[in-house]
Amino acid sequence: MSVILTALLEIILDALVDTLKIVPFLFLVYLLIEYTEHRHSEKLVSALQKLGPLGSLGGALLGSVPQCGFSAAASNLYAGRMISLGTLAAVFISTSDEAIPMLIANPKSAGVIWKLILIKILIATLVGVIADALLKLKKHKSDVEPDFEELCEGCDCEHHHIAVSALIHTVQISLFIFAVSLLLGIAMHFIGTKAVSEFMLSGSFFQPFVTALFGFIPNCASSVVITELYLQGVISFGSCISGLCTGAGVGLLVLFRSNRHHMKQNFAIMGIMYASAVISGIIINII
């Protein structure tokens, strides 16, 4: 009984720490969105939307920093239509969460770190540019116009100071992230890494398909497991890339919460991430 309680306490603590890491990012982004909404700073929004390829490159570079807070921040900015879909996809794809610290801590993987980062930045930028180019051709109105009211639906933000409104949004989404992270942590603890390893189809051509699916788990646990399996030789480098390309930390959680009125867009982003992750992984494995 004491073993179970100890494990639960550790899981709760991990979920709390993971959530607290993101809180500053969430607050600053919501503060920016609230300021933009209340001050009607159309020039700022317009500038962010018209970055073109630079938006995807910037998103890829930000996402490559080992901190899942950027993916959460990008989700809110996209929900407020302050960045493009391509820029968001670039952030998500380049995010590696706990993978970089784990590789740095392992002396044998020193030569792999920069290769992994550069490959992910390249994939993220390319996918982001292509996604934005295709959307521009189709001229989807919902992807080019600000839509702030959805972030503030039913929260009476107009009657609060922007800092108070930002804090309200931050607390709401942080509680949501903590709850999901806690549930996922409990599930991962009882499933175990051995079962995950068997699930990964070691040595199979289809391994990138599986690791890319596993990467969608909205928690740092997915990147930890994928990186550990790669270091142990259970999965290939290409399959590791596939899993980390879909491992956007809590970014997807925040996206589905903040952009909940556009579920088609959310699933489209997941589709873009999955397709690019699998294709990239297969090509890398062949090379």
C-alpha cells in the first residue's frame, strides 16, 4: 500500500512540476492576447500573420528549445489568430521536450544531439512553409482573420483588467493541463516501459508509424520513453525522429482547449504532424 501511495505522490509531483513550468509562458501569452484585443492593435496582428516563411522558421527555432512552454504559448497565439497554422505546426514539430536534456546527459549520444535538432528544425520549417502556402492558395477566411472572442467566451473578460483576465485564463488552462498530465502519468506508470517497448515493433519498417502515434501523448513522458528506447537501441534514429516530431508536449492539449470551436483545424494540424513525422522517419531510416 505504501509503495502505491509513494508512486502516486511522485506522479502528482511530476504533474504539478510540469504544469508549473508552463504557467509563466501561458500568463505572458494571455497577457499579450488580452492587450491586443483590448487595445485593438491591428498592426501587431497583421505583422505576425504576414511573416511568411520567416514565421515557420521562427516557430521551428523556438520549438527546438527544450521547453514545452513554447508549444503551449503557440497554441494560444494560433487560437487568437495571431500566428499562422504553418507557424504553429512548425513549433509543434520542432518541439522535443525532455529529449534534448536526456541526450545531453548521455555521453554516448553527444554526436546525435545537433543532428536531431537540425533535422527537426528543417522538417518543421519545410512543413510550416508548405502548409501556409497551401492555405494561402485556398484563402481560408478563418485562418487569416483575428478571432479573439472565442478565447474569452463566457469569461466576462471585458469587465476585468487585462492582467486579471490573463490570470483567469492561465489558471483555467493550467488546471486542465494538470488534470490530464496526472491521468496520463498514472496510466504510464501502470502500463510500464516494457509493454511500450514491445508495442514499438522493434526492427519493423512500420516502426515510425507507431512511434509517431505514441508521440501524440500530451505529456513529457512520451518524449522520455521514445528517447530512452532510442538510447537502448529498441527503436531506430528515424523512428525516434518520428516520435519526437509529434511530441508537442502539452501544446495539443492547449490547442484543443483554446481552439475548441474549430476541431477540424485541430485534427488537420495533427494530420499534418503525423504525415510529416512518418514520412521523415521512413526516409531517415532508408538513408
